[in-house]
Amino acid sequence: MTELRRWVEALSKHVALIVVAVLMIYPLLWMVASSLRPNDEIFTSPGLLIDTFDFRHYPDGWNALARPFSTYLLNSAIVVAGSVVGNLISCSLAAYAFARLQFSVKRIAFVIMLIAIMLPVHVLIIPQYVLYAQLGWINTFLPLIVPKFLATDAFFIFLMVQFIRGIPVELDEAARIDGAGHARIYLQIMLPLMIPALATTAIFTFIWTWNDFFSQLIFVTKPDLYTVPVALRSLIDAQSQSDFGALFAMSVVSLIPVFLVFLFGQRLLLRGIATTGGK
């Protein structure tokens, strides 16, 4: 009876998890199905079964705007690549300083950094726009990339600080005995051990930047420089009659890079969040 009870409990948990998973991914599956339906059937059929396949939405959506959709994918790729590299370099350096260095304003600076996490982006967007306008950066990718090289994402700094604190200090002391300075300790000891945290930072930066609509809409208004989220919004505006099939088709295309990044990086992502890399 005990084994039967355990089996029933395990089965019930798995069934519940499957039901919740289906409910969570149902909108995504419906969007994929809708991208293959004629426009007049999209909002009349809430199910996932497709009566009539219509593949025209993909070529129509790809060429719906002034430029092919590949242009906007490339623009997003440039912004994402710069943001990922910037966060990996600047946030890891800042985290090493907070976790290993000793300086007079360390605690105050760390508190200010934590407070920065609580500030909504809407509070900062106006002074940022004024600054970037005076620098002549509006309608360029610089406002979206350069701040990442200045350690502006406090969440990733905090994540890496907690990770570095789990790495034994004895490794630093052994390196100092061999004559290593902070630069060598950071490059040859910390970075290899921080791979899970760096991977977590890279994956989250990729996803958040790829899906960012507000900042990219504010700083980039030139159609040739549109990123994927802004282009998807323009896809509706560009049609005399809203072509939701094309919109859903391009939305599916835009989700493929995010899906692949998460698929291949999920193991490192879980290790980084759990901060279990210091061994």
C-alpha cells in the first residue's frame, strides 16, 4: 500500500505539472498555429487544430516593411551582441571589486548599487534621452550598447558578487604567493570559475535585450535601424488592413533565437542561478 500510495502521489504531481505546462505554453502554440491559418480563421478558432494551412504569412511578413525582416533581425543581433559583451566585461569587473577588493566607500557604493535595482526605467529615461541627444547618439545603437560597458545592470553585479563570495579566498591567497596581482587573479582564476554566472548573465541579457521594446522605441526612430520588437509593432501600422497572420509569423521567427539560446544554455543557467560553481 505504501508503494502504491507513493506511485499515485508521484503520478498526480506529474499530471498537475503537465497541465500547468500546457496552460503556460498554450498561447505560444496558438500563435504558431495562427501563423499558419488564413486571416479570417485566426480569431474564430481558439483551438490548435488547423483546418486550412496558409504559409503565405511568412513571406508576406518578411517583406511587409520597407526592408526585409532580416534587416531588423541583424539590428537586434548587433544590439544584443554589444549588450552581452558589455555586461560580461563590466559587471564581472564590478563584482570582483565588490567581492574581493577593500576600499573606503565599498559599503556605500554597494548599497547605492542595490538601490539602483529598485529604480524603474521610466524614472531615468528622460535624463538619459537628454544626455544622449546632446551627445548626438539618438538614432544610433550607442544608447543601447554603451551603458552596458559601464556596469549599469545592478542585478548582474549582485548575482556575480554572490557567486564570487562562494569561491574560496584561499585560491586568491595561493595566487598572491605566486606573485599574481588582481588582474591575473581576475583573468586566470575568477573568470574560469565564474562560467555559470557569466552564462546566466549572457542568457538573461540576450533575452531581455532581444525583447526590449521601450528603450529601443525611444532611442531608435529611424526605420532602417529598427530592432525586432519595434519592427513587429510597425508591422501592424504598415498595413491598410491589419495582417495578424504576418505579425504572428514574424513573431514566431523572432522567438527562434531566444528559444535556441535558452535550449543550449539552460544547464549553465540553472547552475549560475544556484551559485554552485565554486568548487
